[in-house]
Amino acid sequence: MVNWGIISTGDNATKFVKDLLIDPSTRGVHDVTHNLAAVASSTSLQKAQDFLSAVNAPPSTTAYGSYESLLADPAVEIVYISTPHSHHYQNARAALLAGKHVLLEKAFTVNAAQTRILVQLAREKKLFLMEAMWTRFFPLTLYVRQFIKDGAIGTVQRVVADRNLGRDIETLYGTEHRLVNPALAGGALLDLAIYPLTWIFQILHHDSPLASGTVRSPPHVSSSLVKYAPTGVDETATVIVTFPESKTQGVATASLRVASDPTHPGVRIFGDKGQIQIFGPAARPLSIAVVAYGEGGPEMVEREDFEIPIGHGLFWEADACVRYLLEGKTESDVMPLDETLLIMDVMDRVREENRLKYPAEVEAH
């Protein structure tokens, strides 16, 4: 059993903790258990106590009115951080300096420089650190990756992935909401495009069948952002990533404003012998279709649903974290720190191309 501490009492923290409290056996997991040791609000003890009531936390869970108090609790082994992007770096750095393992929400930090510092600090202190890219731990995702490795669609050539919200931004978000507030590093790139980008990188980079010893060049990046006039953050992002050695390409699109057709796949993986279509949001995929290219033309040869048995689906990454800790590992092989850093570098280049900057105090490191 591993003792968790939660930094933040927002919506993501609520979903994560509710999943954490679900009996692992309901998803066929019998080798790990989770204990919710503590939850902290940055502003008040009452807010943390209200959070514990809302998620029906066990009586043994401690509520704290500051993050510093939680990090000083010796019972806490690993902290889950889901504060706004603007605060990820400082919160994660404080946790690592306090000797805690860290599961840090995506986007990992605001820029790659902040990521480099956190990665170096975790490695120096021999502490576990991982980006909370929950999508990578879905059974569907692991199935798709193995399916491709087995050669089911031949050589992969392209990945196209999309993540949209389809919201009336002015009415719902105004200028202060975290998704559009530059002081909180808001915008479609960091919050939404990270999902299409993780599909691109896990298929075309992580699982790329390059010959052993091949030196990889940095991917080529071209991009375009549509700015949200009231605050200047990006409301729509399109990123094209080309991997020179494999001659493969990924196209990532994301938007706060644009809507998606739920009947269309959110992710498509193209090979020379077929393609995999992934349905549901790119962040939370639910089913796949496999299309084979035969002499008679494209033909659907498989359709499979991957239902989430109960909860939201965040427990799979939590289960993985516990296994890593029990095995004495400080980095994930599914969401490696070097890959998190590479994706942050890509997003830095997108922001530079499109002159998107956050306030100096947000970019600081």
C-alpha cells in the first residue's frame, strides 16, 4: 500500500481521488492498494475538509490548509499535483525538495526549462517523478501500441489526432477562467493539444522501430495558433511534427472553440497495410476500429469497445505509480521523463513560432 497526498482541491483532484478510492478489484487489479493519507488546499483548512466530505474520504485522511503542511507530513509518500499549469513547477519542486515522489498533471510545466530542472532534481534525489498522462495507461492504449508492434497495420506512416471542447468561450470562460487566463498559463496548446501530441509521440517516437544505435534528430515542427482576443492565449492550435529518420508525420489539432463530431475518430493511426481508428476523446478513448487495406479496398476487420468499468479512468496511472514505487523505480517506461521533456520542447517551439508568451513570473525557473 502507498500513501497519497493530494495538492489541490479542484475538479481534476476530485476525479483523481474518487478513482483512487475505488476498490482496485473492480478493474481486475489485485497487486496494488491505495491509501488517501492527506489533502491540502492552498487557501484554507475548511476547503480541504469540504473536499474530503465531497469525495467521502476515509476518516484517517488528514486535511491541511497549506501545501507546506502536507509536504511536511511524514505519512505522505507520493503527491498528486493538479494545480493550474502556472503553478506546476513551483509545487513539484517543493514536493521533491521535501523528499516526496511526484505525479504531476499535464502539461508538466509551462516551458521546457522548468521541466529540465524538475527532472534533474528528481534524478539527483532518486525520487519518482512522472507526468500524469493518464491516457497512456488505458488498456485501450496499451492494446493499440502492442497491436502496432505486432505488425497489424504494417509500417506506421502518420498519426492524426484531435482534441476539441466546442465551447462558447466568451460566455463560459470570460477572461479569468484558467483555460483562457495567461497568468495561469491557459490556452488550448498546454491544456488540450498535449493529448494529440502524446498519441503522436508514443506511436511515432517511443515505439518507432528504428535500427539500434540510430541517432535521432529533433523533430521538425510547424504550427499555427488562433489567439483568443480578450486575453491573448491560444484558443485553437495546429501542430505538425515530422520525424526525419522514420519519415513519419503527426498532425495534432486542438481547440477550446471548435467542436468535434463524436461519431468520428479522435485519433487515426495510418500504416501501409491498414489503419486504426480510435473513438472517444483523445484524452479518454473508448473504442477502436481496425481497417485493413485489401485487394478489394479498405475493409473494417475489427471493432472493439474498451469500457471503463467504474469511475473516470484515472486509477490506471495511479496503479502504475504504485507498482513503480514497489519495484524501486524512479521513472516510468510508459511515460518517460525524456519524452515529457521532448514534448515540452516542441510546445516551446510552437509558442515561439506564434509569439505566445506568458507573464514573466509564470515562465520563471
